Amino acid sequence: MHININGHHVEVTKSLRDYITNKLSRLERHFDQVSNIDVILSVEKLRHKAEATVPVNGSNIFANAEDQDMYASIDALVDKLDRQILKRKEKVINHHRAEGSPKKTQL
């Protein structure tokens, strides 16, 4: 998995980069087709904002989170991405009708 981390008005330190990499590795447990993640970290006054885009099978999954602490916003971001990826995985698996469903008969 390749992770692109950009910072707007914030310096992306090694500890912050390691924290993001560690948290985003959780996404691979649920969906192994994640190959690239773009993460943007920004600070506006007292708001720390984290955004991420994950390209998955021809579409993009996007999530963002804001908090007063950067680490808390990253945690919220990963939780949102995890829920969206699980939802997409279930949708891909369960979109077919059940096999052998009985047809309605006329009386």
C-alpha cells in the first residue's frame, strides 16, 4: 500500500507519518484491493483537519475529519474510512439475488 501524505500549514513529522501509516494499515485487513491512499493534513486556527481519498475499483472513497488535536482527527478519519470500505465490500459481495429463490405461481 502506498500512502501519500501532504501537509498544508503543518509540518508532517516522522512520528506523525508513522502514526498515519500504522492506523491506515488497519484498512488492509478488511479490503486487500487498497493500493494507494492520498492523505492531506491541514491546520486552520484551532481546527486540525485530516482528509483522505482512496481509489477503489473505478471510484473514490473520500473521508474527512476535524478536531482540536491532529491525532484525534486522524483516528476519526481512519474510523470513517474503515466503515466506508466495509460497506463497499459488503455491497460488492451481496448485490446478487439469492440463488434458487422460488417463483410466484398463479392460482
